[in-house]
Amino acid sequence: MNEPITHRLSTEGADQLTLVGVNDANLVALERVTGVRATLRGDHFTLAGDIDAVERATKIASAMIDVARMDQALTPDDVERLAANGDQAFGTWTEGAESLKIVLPGVRRPVQPKTPGQSDFVRAMRESDIVVGIGPAGTGKTYLAVALGVEALARKQVRRLVLARPAVEAGEHLGFLPGDLQAKIDPYLRPLYDALEEMMPYDRVQRAIENRTIEIAPLGYMRGRTLADAFVILDEAQNVTGGQMKMFLTRLGLNSRAVVIGDKTQIDLDDREESGLLQIERILPGVEGVSFCYLDEDDIVRHRLVRQILRAYVEDKNG
């Protein structure tokens, strides 16, 4: 049996509230995943327990301190993610962190990828004209793409941000929807509004939509247009047909970038093989200027139970 030891880490320069979390929730998470006793006194983080547990906790705590020093958000789910992803996760917030930060106007903390997969996704969106991001729910695909789009707009790299989504019912029939055309399609576009409103104050979002600096529309509205000088995002791409996907990708004009986002496990088309996402996955790899990024359950940044729920569904399917 290992002898208990105590190890102390300096937290100088780290925001202590960020480090410990609300009601010490981050410390509680660290104790839960490693079995150590974690305390913060002054500028020192103390870890007590058996030697193996303390060694593991030291790696995680060091990464937590680095995040807190950079004034990044840190939650109990982030602590569990650092523990679950092993050594590859420890440098995600620190190695090349400056180039991956997404700085948004009016938002105190920049948006930062929190997993290796998210880092690859952000890097690809900065470097490629067309990026295809594929992964399960909760991996931050839409959130990061919208953040990059808002940043590009704020830096005047593009003149407009265009967000598109297919109007496909997800396994249920909504029936008659009251109101004008905009009111009928808004429920399908609500996730894009939600992401956007996390990046910008509500009144600024509304002004940008009114002056058409930002456009949120069903995919069908893209037909016949040329989208020049724009950052264009297609969300829920697994539910567009091959013809719709071709139409979307050929809308791009000069100085435009496109991000295509989808989840192959949530195809709601009657014929799965009609999915335009599956088609471009077959035919576009190797095309210069097009990058594919794959995220998986290790990249899920929603509630920790989301990862466990998705894993349970996969195990049941493979059962």
C-alpha cells in the first residue's frame, strides 16, 4: 500500500475563484476523479493522498492553474475532461493557446477550445476556405463556428455572417405553425439564434440582422445567390440532400469561407444515403482548401452526463 504524501503547487497569478469554482466545485471534482484531498490556502494548492493519486492529481491541478492564470472559464466538467483525456489534454489550453483564442467584442473572456479535437477544428477554420466539422451533439461545433464568424465580422475580415440550416423535422411532426413565414421557420433556426446571442448582446444581434450584416435563414434561401465577402455556416448538414449540399457549396464567392457542421448519428432524412454530408465525406477529401475535422465523445463540453448518455446509446447499438 502506498504511503500518503502531500504535494504543494504555487497558484501565484491565477484567479482563485476561477480555480476553485463556485462553492469549491472544481476542487470537489478534482477530489472525486483522483481520490486526493485538495485544498487552497493563500497562493498554494495542496494535494494529499497516496503517491499514485497525488501524481495524477498534480498533472490535472497544474493544467487547472494554467487555465486560471489565462483567465479562462473553468468548470467541474472541464476538470473531469482533463482527467478523462489524459496527457493529450493538458496542453490544449496552453500550447499555441494565443493563436486559438477567439476574441469577441464586448465579451470579457475569449472563447477557447477545450479539447484537442476542438483545437484542431478552430485551427482548420482559421486556415482553410471550407471546413467540414463532423461529430456528436455537445462537441461545440456550432458554438465555435459562430464564434469564429462573429470574430471575423468584428475584425472586418468579412462584411457579413450568414447562418443557414435545413428546415427538417427531427423525428416528429410539428403540424401547422401560426404566423407569417418568418414565424414558421424560426423554430428551425432557434439553435443558431441561441449561439449568436451568447456571443453578442441581444440588441446588437437585432441591429445586425436588420441591416443584413448577419443573416439567419433556411438553406433553401441560398439558392441562386452568390455569397461574397462572407463567413457562411451550414448547421445540421446531415439533413441536407446531395443536391442541396452542392447548391450550398457553389454559392461561395470571393473572400468567403464556409463551415459545414453535422452529426452522422442524427440523420432525419427518409433515406440516410441521400445525406449530402455523407456524400461530401466520400468525394471531397483531398480537394485543396477543404478540411475535414472529426470530433468524438472526448470532445463533448456539455454536461458530463451527455458523454455518458451517448456512450450508452453506442453500446446499446453495438450490443
